[in-house]
Amino acid sequence: MPKRPKVWFGTLNDMRWIDAPVANFQSNSTGFNYSATTLRGDGFAKRSALTHREFTLTWAANTVAEHAALLYLLSTNELLYYVDPLAMKTNLLPGFMSHYIPNATVFTDDIPHVATPGTYNGAPAWSWNPAWIWQIGQKIHWPEGYKLWAGCRGDGTIQINETAVTAVSEFDGRYVTTQIPTNNVSNPWGEIQMWASSRISSICLRAYPEMQVKTINDVPNNYGPFLPGMGYGALQQKEPYSIQEYSAAIDGYEVAVTATFVEKVLL
């Protein structure tokens, strides 16, 4: 049997390699929205600036033994984290952590911001500009055996765990500049802080196998325009997972697993 591709998935303190779900799932952005028509015939619409994603993952038929780790993680009733292989090669941050989102109340409107001076390389029009050391969002996970590379654009510094990352100018165009040391070999994670008075228009994190990318010069395609976050925030199960049984024969018993998730933006 060909080897199944794997993804890094689990709870805050228990991330594991599990079989990848069926490819090409649809991820829908969802938020509050309202529209109406006035007595004069005018129309208007309002929606939340922040959105979250909802999606369904299906894991193909396999033996219960092979799906055991997945079934355990789905039964924990904890927040779950899904590290997408595509996001690791582009920007594994969720979108709400990779750049400033105008009018996103509670999360970013409390943080001072300024206009980005020139939008070189497609840089966002606005930049974070906190007056204090700011803890950004949620913990970020990357797989064991991988190195995390970080970069940011603007003026100033962000810090991931104990490592400072100095911003490059939007005109510079590099995605990542600094390798982040692994703080936990079997379950690496990071927290991002932005130093006071920094002006940061975007942040990019990428992860690659440590045997393939050993130095900054090995990072592929490490120059170009702004990359938005493609990763996911912490996930909650929308409802209990479901199992589809494919055979009742003792020697050939296999199940497929389906679960629907809601992304948490504010923890």
C-alpha cells in the first residue's frame, strides 16, 4: 500500500502526525452580516470586519488502528490545531495574525495603527503601531523535525519566544529572515510579541524540514510581494465527529471519519 501523506494535528499540548484528510476541501469565511432596504429605496449592508472559517474534513477509509490517534484527538473536547502543508510553504499564520485588518473590533481596533508609507510589493495599506509590548493572537505550531523561519516588514521588531526578528522594509521584499529555535522537540510552538513603537505591516512564518532547509539561503522562493496568512487559528468541533463503516468483516474492517470545524479568532 502506498504511504499516506501526513499532517500535523492535535491539541495544544499533544500534536501528532496523522493521515492527511481528503484533498480539495472547501473552507468558507463566515462572519456577521446584515442587509436591508429603506422606505426610500436605498439599500445598505453591514458585516463584521473579522471573519472565521468553517469547514469539513474527511479522512479516507482506514483501519481503526490506523485512525486511533485521530479518533482520540477528536474525542478530547479541546481546541484543536491543524497545520496545513500548503500554509507551511507560504505563510502558516492565520490571516488575522499576518497583517492589520481595519475596523476589526476587539482584536485590532484596540491596537494603534498607522498608514504604511508606500505599498511596495503589495504591502497592506495599514500597519500595526502598538505603544506597548503586544502579544499577538494565538500560539503557533509547526511540526517536529521542521525549522520555523520568520520575517516581518516595516520598522521595528517582533519576538517569537526568545528570538527577536528585525523588520525589513516593504521595499526589501524578503519573506523570512530569521530561524526560530525549537523550544520543544516533540511539540514545538511559538508566541509572537510586537515590541513597543514598532510599525509592522505584515508578518510571515514558514516551516520546512530541517534536513532540507538548513540556512536562510536554502529557503525557497524567499523574495517577492506580500503573502497573507494561509493557516488556521485554533479549531473547535461544530458537532461530534461521524464514522462511516466500510466493512463488517473482522479482517477487513475499515472506517472513514468526518468532522466539521469552526475557527476561533478570539480566545
